Amino acid sequence: MATPKADDRYTVEQEEHTSDKVTFRTGAVYKFTEEYSMFAQFSQGFKAPGLSQLYREDQTSIYRGYITLANPDLNPEKSNSFELGFRADNKIGNFELVGFYSSFDDFIEQPVEVIDGISVFQYDNYAEATIKGIEARASVWLDDLLGAPKGLAFQAAFAYAKGETEQDGIETPINSIAPRKLVMGLTYDSSDDIWGIGANVTLSSGKDEDTIGSTGYFAPGGYALFDVSGYANLTDSLTLRAGLFNLTDKEYWLWEDVCGYAADTSYINRFTQPWRNASVSLQ
């Protein structure tokens, strides 16, 4: 329960908001053998609107090209989710593939309306929404599979999702869903676990305009990143890590950083990720 009081940050004063729900979750696993299995899961979700979504409003940022409006009438979001997957784990590696489907009532999303070049952000409820997709990950021990040097492995992960909302019979893509992404690479760990190195490539598709739901928004293109990193266990309790990232000096944006900004936003380059960069840490 929230009892809001207006201040400089939360300017919309409203009555108390109260919401609650009992949720249910169950699942099952079927093992074909000790190495191969299938699993399924059903779960219910419940998400009450947050304080900022209900009461925060900021119209002073209009000179920067956007404003944020409150919505004290937001309803809590409810969902039913289904998962079905396959899992393998043996001496040459492991693999997992999962498909999921979620349906929502009163889905909370932040649609953005561009008015005279100004992006207007405000959370709202959609009567219905669905999100579906697949996720996969794999690890292959190349030493056992191909006789490569002991400790050499291949790693990969893939994610894809698609979502749509429905309001008054009109279907609209869910803007906030990230594009497809594949990460894969080689890792090597020394036999004594003293040190290790890795090289990864990240491939992300661009954000297609037909998945944004409206014209006039910035749609970043796809990108490919190349990273190398390594570690050294200096003692049993001290580890040195270092990495060199975005080796090709690629200019790119993460969709979650620019979702909702107009295509002609003059300062869109402020949201680019670091170009070639390095890090060193001691843990």
C-alpha cells in the first residue's frame, strides 16, 4: 500500500493504491535417461505498478526533447506463463532449449508519443498482451569431443522474443522487447585452474520498424562485437581479471537505452555504448 505525498520529484498526489493477488506455480521434469530430459512449467505473475509509474511527473525536461507524465490510475499487471524445454548434459557438454509463451491482462507498458518532436513518456495498461520466444544455450568441451587441448570449450547463447499488445481490437508490437541476440566464443582454463582466457563475439540484429509499432522513432541497426578477457588466480582468495572489449571500435546502441526516442533526436549519440575499451579488476 502506498500513501503518496507530493514533493519536488513526485508531483501528483493521489489516494492510496492497494493491490494484491495469490499466484500459483507448478512444473514437471521427465528424464529419458540420466543425460537427457524434458521439462515444463506453468506460473502466474503479478506486478503492482511502481511509485514512479503512478506518481512521478517531469515536464521540466521538455528543452531536452522529452517529458514524463504520471498515471495514478494504473492497474496491476497479471500474467499466465508456460515453458517447455529440453535439456542434455553429458561428457562432451550440455545444451538447453526453452520455448515460452506468456499472456497478460492489464499489461503495463510505456508507449511513447512524439508530438512536435517531443517524446511524451507515460505508463499505461493494455487490456491484453502476449510475449513468446525461445532461448538456447550450449557448452561443448572440445577436449573431449575433438581431442583439443584440455580446458578448451565452446560456449553459445541465443535469445529471441516477440510481443504484441491489444487494445480496442488493435494489435501493436511491444516496443520494449530487445532484438535477437547470439553470443558465442571460445574459453580456455588451465588444468590447474590458475588462469584462463576467452574470446567472444556478440551478434545482435537491428530493431525493425515493424516491431516498434509506429513510425518516427529511432531504430538502431544491428551490430557485431568482439571481446577478449582473461583471469589469473593470484592466491586462493585473490583473482586478477582483465579484458579488451569492442575490439573493432563499433558504434552501437542498446535498444533498452533508446526505446521511445524520436528518429531526429539531436543528442541520440549520447546513448551509444563505449567504443574500444579495457578494464582491469582485482577481486
